[in-house]
Amino acid sequence: MHILLTNDDGIYAPGLAALERELHQLGEVTVVAPATEQSGVGHSITFLTPLIAKEVYEGSRRRGWAVEGSPADCVKIAVAEFCPVRPDLVVSGINGGLNAGINVLYSGTVAAAIEGAFFEINSVAVSLEYDEHAQFDKAAQLARQIIQQLLVQKGSEARLYNLNIPTAAFQREEIGNPVVVPMGVARYGEEFIERRDPKGRRYFWATNDPPPQPGDVETDLTALAKGQVTLTPLHYDMTEARAIEAMRSWKWDLPLD
């Protein structure tokens, strides 16, 4: 199996290195990652300027490619130029910080996995709750085991998955199986603190409001709050299918002068 590994924290991020070591147990790994951190860039791509790519070495070993672009750029150029064969699997991570709820829409980590799914390649985004002493090695081992087992059980159609690991999972005697839950869509994190710079100009700093409290419906946000590892199948088709048939019966009157 050939695996394309990328992230949004940059090619020198510890989460990427930990996951690379584990994924070598599953097959050959090609690393193509941003040259610098690209957190929160979503699914942006570079097309007005050239993409600069540089080979990165660890001693005499070629580590991979550092691309001066977004995570989605990395997957696009990797499949087209850098992978010796078409990847069987795209893995993005390990991100330093959870990517759950509406943060999925902003995440460069998830965007890279979505780009892999565009190519009809099985793709997994992996994120670990932020901690100054993050246990990336343990998270990588867990992620590799989950990925290995989901590939066996998922069927033949290429799928896209979002895997989140809370810090609390490693504080239990047993981590437990991942819970399969939908992405939470509750709104949060919309507050700003207003301040003044030394020249008296106003600026605003986005707050890091906590996610909504658990409600009646279990989601990735509520499960993570309980310390559970979450696995969410995603899809990039944003069509509101339930509205299609109703809208087809709408009447239009658009006279032109």
C-alpha cells in the first residue's frame, strides 16, 4: 500500500513525524507537507502564483517535500508529481488541536483529506487535542490501528473520515473503541475582544469560546467532551438534497426588458 502523508502544521511538526513512523508499518509513505504552518486556511489553493517545492532531508534520508502552499495544494501536487504511484490512502495529521464541529469547515487538516477524497482515494484527517505535552507517539499508534481496521471494514468505495483524539483518552485505563458520531453544527467561537494598539488603533482578537454543552443529540463535540475518541464519515458534496425536489416545482417569472 502506498500512503500520502500531509498536514497543515508544516513539514517539521512533531505530529507529522510521529504519524510517519507509524504508517511505515502499513506501507510505503510519501510525505508532502506545507513548508510553514497553514492552520485555518480551509480548502484554499494556489493558482495565481507558482508553487515552490523543496526536498527535505533528515540526515541522508529524504524525508519528503516541503511545499510553499496550502494543505490542499500539497495533496494536488503530490498526486500529480511526487508520488511514485497513485496513493491508496491519504492521511492528514496529526494536527495539534481538535478539528471537530464547525471547525471542520475551517481546518486545513481536514481540507487536505477532502482533497484526497476528490481523487477518489480513501482519506483520513487525524487530530489530537492541544496540549503543551501532547502525546503524539501514543496518538499516532492509536490512529494507525484505527486506520488499519477501518480500511478492512469499510467496503470498496473510497471514503473520507475525520478522526479526533482527546487528551483524556490517554488518562483512562482503557482508551476504548472510537465512537462513530456526526459532525456537530452548533455555532460557537463568535466573540471578539476589542483592544487598542500603541498607536490607538482598534483591533479585535477572536476568543476561543468553549464548544456547546452536550444536548440531546450526540455529536463529535459532545463525545469529545466525554473523553471519547471520535470517528466521523464526511462528504464534500454540499448539496442540500432535501431541498432539490421542492425547488424543482418552484415557479419563476423573470421578464427581461
